[in-house]
Amino acid sequence: MSAVIPPPRAAAPVLTVRQLARTEDGEQLNALLWDAGPGWRMISSAVLGGGIGARAWVLNAQVAHGYRRTDPDRHLAELARDAGVRGSGVGLMTAADVTRRGQAHDDGAEAVATAGISVRGWAAAPGAGTGLPTAPGTINIVAALPVALTDAALVNAVATATEAKVQALLDVGYDCSGTPTDAVCVAARQPGPGDEVHAFAGPRSLWGARLARAVHQAVRAATPSP
């Protein structure tokens, strides 16, 4: 009688967020904090901690509609410090209710999304742009992959996550590609000696496909029906 080999156990989720609450100008506001710890490289379009580099935490902070501060990076740094995190991290901002987040995973890829879509449209809309910051309505996406990626693959992962976001919005029933202030953060493991560093994260690559499905599910779950 042959032995029955149990299937491998799935890895424990790493993108676990903690919900924070604060009162600001008499309004109750919330935030989501992922205290990732060391060992991560992140790429982000965020106002705080954007670009590519080693990052240890991600804060997605809700702010009031009609937000008027002109120093959002300093504001986010203050909120992160109040939350007890130290070192380099990523700070995202939104006017959406972050408690209505969507969260999903796909075979190791994980994603959390919050969606404020009151100000939405198509990316290639006609008209002049502006050099001024726009109001934070915002779809924010935070994703994590348990593998190392090259810099080029990290850029590729941002494109893949954005494509998945647009697909989710269309599936929910919105005729748009997003809001003017959407932001994304993708985290990948820092490579150690002998670790494979993946060079691709497009939607048909191994990890890009998983990332796309996780982001798609998370954005769908976070986005209210029209």
C-alpha cells in the first residue's frame, strides 16, 4: 500500500494590514498599515516613499474630502510616526473609506485595494493637465509578491497591476480607467544569496499573472457598484 503524500501547505499570508483610527479637525478618519518589516523592495507612485527602494511599511491613510494641506508627504510621515513605525516606508492617501477595503490572494500573490471613484474618467481624456495636486479621491493598490524581482520587472508589475485595475472597473460596470490620483505600491522580496531574481512581471508571466488576478479581485471587492 503506497503512502499518501499530503499536498504542500500554502504559505501564510504576509500582507496583513492593521486598521488605525484617528480624529482630525473633528472628523473620524481611518488608515490601513502594513508593517512589513525588513527584507522588502518596493516600487510605488506614492507621495511618500515613492520610487524603488528598500521599504519596511505601507500606510494607506484616509483624509477628509476637500483636503487642503500642501505638504501631504510630511502629513503621512507624521501619521506613520504616530502609528509607531520607523525607517523608510510608503505613504498613500485617499478620501475613500479604507475600512471598505478589498483583499485577495492568488497562489502567493497578495493585494489590498481601497477605492474612491467619485472623480473618475479615462486616462487619455482631452484637455490640458495641471501641475497642481488634485483632490485625493483615489484607488490605492498595495500588492506583495514572495519572490525577488529586477528593477525592470518591478516596473512591469506596476503596469500589470494597473491593467488589472482597469479590467476590474469595467467588470464592475464603470466606464473609466480610474481616477486622476490613483496610486500603486508593489512589494517584492529582497534577493538573498542564491535566490532567483525574476526578470518579468507582465500579465502572462508566472508571477505577473498571479499579481493581476489578485489585484483584479481586490479592486472588484473594494469598488462599489454604480
